[in-house]
Amino acid sequence: MIEVRFFGQLTDRTGCTSLYIEEASDTETLIRQLNERYPALSGVKYMLAVDNRMINTNTTLSADCRVDLLPPFSGG
């Protein structure tokens, strides 16, 4: 199972801090599944990290991955 964790305002939009998805072959599929389950996520900007690595492109997922959805933040 893929663990998905939500942070910041994304926890308000989903009503949870984490959940498990049985199957998603890649991050695009995962995002599609999350948007169907939580329509409040659609159109919201966030960043993805897979196993603690920030990603910018579609990434293959395995059954033991952890995906974090992070709200935008600015550095200083």
C-alpha cells in the first residue's frame, strides 16, 4: 500500500493527515484518485515528495512508497 500524507491547509481540505491507497502506478494516477476522493484538492497548488524526495514530473510508485503532499512554501 502507498502511504499518502497531507500537510498544512491540505489536511483541512481532506479532513485527514494520512491515508493508504491500495494501488497507483504513478503520481499522475495517484493525484487523479485523490482528486476524485477529495474534490476540494482539485485546482489547489501543492508539491509532491516521494520517499522524502521532491519531484516535478510523473514518478513511478511502488507498493511501499510514501507520498507527501506539501502546501507551497517560500524560503528565506
